[in-house]
Amino acid sequence: MAATKTPPRTSHPRASRTRAHRAEKLSEDVFEEVEAGQRAAIQAVKRFVDTVDRTLPPETEGPSRRQTVVDAAMEMADRLVHVQYDFLRKVVRSAGKSLER
């Protein structure tokens, strides 16, 4: 019995355009999600600071508990945004590798 060879698969130009379009769309979607996450984090910190301002009036001398709490909230929001960004970057990288196949 003679072995049959399967011809090598060639990439069709239309398929490449479709992959490129999907990759571009994915990048746009991820960018929008990152932006939305950053806006949500900023809004959450604003609401938090407003609550702290109403609850803990500013002290006039030295570092206050209020400032310590606000600084911690800002740091937490910054970390959350960076974690989200890193996660989405990994998702895009993974999806890009999948689209290349």
C-alpha cells in the first residue's frame, strides 16, 4: 500500500487578514477594559476619600491617621490597576499566540 502525502497547508491571504482583524479587535477590546478598570478604580478611591473626609476631619499638625488611610487606599488602587493590566497583557499575549497558529 502506497503512502499518500498530504500537501503542506498554505496560508490563505483572506485567513491572514481575518486573523489580523481578530487580533486588532482583541487589542482594542483589552485596551477598553483596561481603561474601564482604571476609571472604576479612580471612582472607587474618590468615593473612599470623600467618606474619609466626612468621617475623619483633617488634622493640622503632623501626619494624620486620615492621611495614612488615604495613602493606603491610593496604593491599593494603584496595585489593583497594575494587577489588572498585567493580567490582561498576559491574556492578549496568549491570544496572540493562539491566533498565530
